[in-house]
Amino acid sequence: MISIETFVDEGLGHSSFLVDLGDGHALVVDPPRIPDLHLEVARQRGLTITRTADTHSHADYVSGSPTLAAHGAEFLAPEGGHLEIAHRGITPGEEVELRPGLVLRAIPTPGHTPEHLAYLLSEDGQPVALFSGGSLMVGTLGRTDLLGPELQGDLARQLYHALHDEILSLPSDLAVYPTHGAGSFCSAPGATDRTTTIGRERATNPLLQALDEDSFVDQLVAGFGSFPAYFSRLPEVNRHATRAFDRVPTLDRLALDRFRELLDAGALVVDARPMLEFGRGHVPGALSIELRLVFASWLGWLAQPDTQLLFVLDDDQDRADLVRHCLEVGYENLAGELGGGMATWRAGGLPEEHIPVVGPGEVTPPVLDVRQHGEFLTGHLPGAVNVELGSLGTTLDSIPASPLVLMCGHGERAMTGASILVGHGRQDITVLTGGPTDWAAATGRTLATGP
């Protein structure tokens, strides 16, 4: 009997799937770079992963299919992706027999990427599941601007026809397993569920209610926000051989002298401690990215890919979690962490920087809101200036003069932004703990909306 298990990376908004084929073998769809959980679940169930399939060349994470291929699985990928690593190129309409009576058919669904395929799993001629990748998602669709705004309209039209000609005619009760979902920068805003059905999307997906092709394109494109800088390079990374990891490697602990030697040589310090700890004191020039679900996205957005990375952590933080985040988005030059953390730095009598924080009732203008523009439009402090965190380092000339209060939804992104500004020599920078609703509750004032 076929069964499907979903593995979710909440931070990247990514889902992958282990399909028990019912004969001791398994298929994996769109695995993360380190597919250790998939391998472990397969082992526990007595399954051998014999095939792994990517729906498209991913922009938001490094594929784990090459790692599974190193374990003996056949790697299926769209022929149009022109991968330069060992794989079986799958053409639109091609069928792969997984076992007698069980077939995986490739459905052309260009749009999110030009070569994109959805995979329809059928048993004895009856559809069982659709792995839709970055085409049809829960309450939304894949964005079509990853190759640049000049192609987004044409790709949106291709997606419209793929959906209406190939996907929406499938049975209403057919289960749909998208790769992207809530939390992913790869999609227009959508629902939080991770799976859906054809019928549900046909009836409720707002983008599928468009009256015609032109309306569909306009509505889809209007929902796009910015996306992380690393999205422009990972598709090319995924075309070539990458180092295989079937488990998370350990992070080296560095003595103070070695840490300082690497720092002096140009390494970037990423301080992954909670924002309040960073504000109380940190290595001068460090970039604050608190270790939480979205760590990988902000690292990929703000750190140069070839930069050697040093880390500062608290004793109780999960080193394996941090390393996994880094590797998932292609950061491998991990020099190590400062052994003993900031206590070691302070014991050496070395200088440190501080960034003060204020509560929601203590804010004085000017205020810089570093949330995504769509978030800002839904409610912000009156008079606040919006510069997204991802573009902060490249728009310094547009930042209001100090003193300046930075804010976001809770405080973590604001502290990241403050660390960027302080690293560029700005002074009198303060961070708000909390967000717009906290400010409104503390002051009794009304948030502004719109631009």
C-alpha cells in the first residue's frame, strides 16, 4: 500500500516527500540538502530509497537528490534543467514505472521555472497524488519572476496555460503535495496548510478565480515581493556537483587567538545569539542573525557566499541546527565558533559594541521599519520610513539621520538591521523590542496603513 510522509522546513517554507511504494522501495521528491531524516525513516521502515525526483532547479535551497543518488537512488530531474551532474533527464509527458502498475508521469508546468515539471503518481491508471513542486500551491502559485522582471509576464502566461490545460482537469479529490508553501519566498502569499486537493484549489485559490489570462497575470505579478539575494545563484549551484552530506557535520570550536586571526584576515562574524544578548555586547562588526527558523534565509540574503564565516553562540544553542541552516542554502565556508562565546572575548579584555533597546512605549521618531514592504502596508507607525532589511546595506544614502529607532515585527530583524548600520559606522542606533501592534497597545494610538 502506498503511503506518503511529508518533511517540512518551516523556515524555508519547503516540503519534501518520502513515498513508500508498497514493495520495500521508496521515492523521495524534492529532498533538502541533508536528507538524513528521510534516510532514517526509510531505514526504520525497512525501505530502500531507489529514486529521488526534483520538480525543478531550486532557487531557495541546495537539492539533496545528489546525496540520495550517492546512496544508490536514481536521480530524476527535468531534462530542460540541463544539469551537469549524473541524473536521468525527464521530458514532459514521460512516464516512469516505479513498480508494476505504479507510474510517475511528468506534467509540463513551466512558470515558476521554464523547465518545471509536476509529477502525477498513478496506480493501475488511477491518479493517487500530484507532486506540484512550485506550480500549484495551497491558496497560491509559484512566483514567475525569479529569472528577472522581463520574463515574469511570459512565464506567468505559461503557468496559466499549464494549470488550465494540464492540472485543473485532474480529479477534484486528488491530493496535491507542493514543495513550496507558507514561509517560502518562492510563492505569492498563500495559506498555511502544507497539502491540498485539486478541488479545493479550483474552488478557493484566489489566483484561479481570475476571469481571463490577462487578469491572472496581473493578479499574480502584483503579489510578488522581494526575494533573497541567494536565489539568483542557487539554481546554478544545483546544476553542478555539490558536496554530499548525509548527516550534519560538527562546528569547530576555536581558541580566541585563532578566532581573532581569522577575523583579522577578513572573516565575517555572525552572532546567532538572541537579539537582546547581542544588544548587550558583541564583537565589533558582527552581523546579528538570531538562530531561529528563518536563519538560513537571512544568512543567504545578507552574507556573501564566499566569505569565511565565524560564529558566536550561547551555550544552549543547537550547533547542528545552525550548520544545517548554512549548508541548506549553500554556505560551506564555516570556520567555526568562538569557544566559550562572548565570555571568552570579554576575558581577553577585548572591546565590544552595544546596541540599546527600547520598549513599545518608549519610541521616539525617526523610526526605520525594516519589514517587507507588504508587511509595512498592512500597518505601521505613523511617519515611519520603510527600507527592507534585505536592501539595507545597499541603500545607506536613503536612511534617515541618527538618532534612529529600528523596528520590525518582533525585534530580531531590527537588530540585524542595526548591526548592519553600526557596521557601516552609524551611531545612535536603537532597536524596538516588539512590533507595530505592541506599540499600538502600549500607546493607545492607531497604526497607519498603505504607503
